[in-house]
Amino acid sequence: MPSASVDLDQIMQTMHNIPDLHFFLAKENNIDTYSYLYDAMESHDLEFEDAKGLAEQCLNKNTFDIPKFEKLWKEQENISLLQEIAQKVMGIENLDESPELKQALLEAFRAGKEYTN
């Protein structure tokens, strides 16, 4: 059975979303995408195990919720950016210690993104 370890953080940093994991799995296992084995592999759901970090919250038995992971990952990136701003402007080391401020900054950030779209 083909298998691979996937660094989702690295994928998100470079691609900003999770690509077709069947293709990724085939590539990692030197399976030609024009082969019968690839067709058979594509016809089955992928199974996931041993998730770490943020991915662990998105794993339910052997099923991985990709949209949930992408949303949580992007939210985490936004919070990291806001943490840098809070540190630079207000000297706040940890936004988690100021939940109201954290929420206000997140809402302002989201409003700004909607305004520009």
C-alpha cells in the first residue's frame, strides 16, 4: 500500500491550499499517473494517521478534513501576523492574555480583507 509523510505546513506556506493528495501520494511512491495503479488508488479514499499539531484537530478516525485544516491554518497565520503587530505597536507579548484585544484585531483584520475584496 503506497504511503507518504506530508508536511502540511510547508505545503500551505508555498501553495496556500492543499493540492490533490492522490497525485502527491503517487509522486512520492513513483507511481505513474497514467497507470492502472494510479486509477485504482484514486478510486479509494485516502487514510490518514499520526497527525501532529494543527492537523491533529482535523483528523477524525482515518479521515482528514482538508477544508477545516486550511481554514484553521490560515487563521493561525493571521493571528501570528496580528501578534507581531501587537508586539511592535503595543508591546504585547502574548495576545492570548488579552482575548478582547485579540478578538478586536481579528475582526478588524477580517473587515479589512472583506473591504479589499
